[in-house]
Amino acid sequence: MSKLNDLAKLGQSVWLDFISRKLLISGELIKLRENGLRGMTSNPTIFDKAISKSADYDDDIKELVSKGLTNEEIFEQLALKDVGLAADEMRKVYNETDGLDGYISIEVNPLLANNTKDTIAQAKHLFKALGRPNIMIKIPGTEEGLPAITEVLGSGINVNVTLIFSTESYRKVVEAFMSGLEKYDAAGGDISRHASVASFFVSRVDSAVDKELEAKDNKDLLGKIAIANSKIAFEISEEMFNSERWEILAAKGARKQRLLWASTSTKNPSYPDLLYVDTLIGPDTVNTMPPDTIDAFIDHGNVESTLNKGIDEAKAQLKELKKIGIDMNKVTNKLLVDGVKSFSDSFKSLLGSLNEKVKKFKEEVNV
């Protein structure tokens, strides 16, 4: 029995934080699926690396260039093909888990992160274009993203809320999720077939907080705040999904919006490679890991429920952080701004690399 399947028995699904054409056509994804993988996520940075750093997409690009598509339209077609292929391979998991897992996430254009109306329009467009039930549309948890989350969920579309760093933002995301289900239910939709995850970013929190701790010569809290922050988010999840509001939705068959731990590869080489995996195992959660982290967990990860342990310690650590003058709200607000910028920069980089290939292929045709 795979360790990934053992995790599923504890209520945590492992999704792959990676996508590439090679992975999809080589049979590697099927092997991962049979070994317990239960879903996949993608983002602009992942697509940038996949498309710009290989020739795997060149034939498709040449064909799309001949159709006179813009660079953004070419990228969309490449992304839709990859996500569609992945969704078809993971449909087995979707069916076997009765719609709990087997999802592939695709992100709306990150340049729209602060534009509610256009985010809604593109989310609906992408979901319709893919035409599969096991698709999740990624929408950032910005202030402008919150009403988009409600509207898109209220239209019967599965949503992966991304770039959540603060527990305060997480509360708002859960409220937006419940509002979306209520909207869909009021319109006569079947909320029992709805699925959503809230992607709570982990390691980036330590990367930011550790710098401030080092500046204050405080070593006691190094490498601890990201986990503490995540454990409090889980406590909030338990609270909100035991509320009267949720019970009304649950009675109609609604499923919880699961917490998804994102950014779980260890950035600091002095920390254990599975620091953000072994410490965050618990029910009704997903951990999305890059390939190397999945390999590491299969090799030496610990399969044990840990998420509900050390809550009081986590609260004490966050209290101590505030006491020494580090404002978590400022830290997480900056992380959100930086996260949106990072994905936007990756998207621009991808379009730049794509443009170079397009120019090259056009010149070849004209020779």
C-alpha cells in the first residue's frame, strides 16, 4: 500500500503541484495515479517552466501560429490541452471517490487578480471550454477575488481559491464559499456535486517571517510560524464548518471546502525537507506537492495525524511573535501582493518566451 493511500485513509489527499506535456504523454501520470495521487494543480509559474523550457509544445505552437492566434490565445490552447488531458487521466479517481478528488486546477489570467468582472468571465469561459466535471478554476483570494468566488461557485463551477496567507483572509474565503453554495442552491442547483478547496500557502510565510526574526536576533521562532499559522487556519475551518449556517448546507448534501496546503516544499535547506508535510496531516485536507516532495514523502515521510496537535503552542508562538513587534497582518498582506506579482511576472515571462518561439516559427514559414 502506498503512503499516499495511507494518507487518504487519514483524510488527506495528495495532489501534484506540477504539469507538463511530457508527464501527460509518457505514462508517468498514470503511474502516480495508481500510486495514490488524487489530483493536480497548475499555475502560471508551472506553465512558464513547462512551455518555455522544452520543445514538447513546439508542434502545437506551429499549428496554432498558422491559425493566426495571438500569443495569449496560443497559451490558452496549450494550457487547455494539458489540463484536459490530465483531467481525462484523473477522471478515474473522480469517479472512484464520488467527486471528492480527481480534480485538475487551472488558473485565471493572473493579470486579472484585481478585476472581479473579468475574473468571473474568464472562469466561466475556461470551465465551459474544458467541459469536464473534474476541473477546478483557480481564483486568487484578493478582495476583488472574493465576490468572483461567490459568483463562480454560484454558477455551478468548482473553485480552487489560491494565494491565501492569513487566517483573516481564510475566514472571508470560507464565507464567500458558503455564499456561493447558497446562491447555487437558491437557483435550483445540486450543491452535493460542488467541490472547492482553499489553498493556504505555508513555506512562504516562514521565508518572510524568518527574515524579520533574524533582524531581531530571535532564533526561538525560526521555522515555526508557518506551521502555527496553518494550524490556526485548520482550527478556524473546524469552527466554521460546525456552524449553523454550514449545517443547513450540509443537510442538502454540500461538501466542505477543504483546506489545501500549498507551497509545501521546504525553501530553507537547513530545515527538514518534509517540515510542511509531516506537521500538517489531518482530515478534510489536501497537500499539493511538487514531484520531489512527493518522492521524499514516499521515501521517508511519517503517516500520522499531526494537524490537530499543538494548537495551544501555535497560539502561544503567534502571540510571542506579536509581542516582539512582528505584525502578521503586514507580513501576509505583503505576501499576497508579492504572490499576485510573482504569478503575473511568470505569465508575462511565459508570453515573452512564447513570442520568441512564434517569431522563429513565422520566420521559418517565410523562408
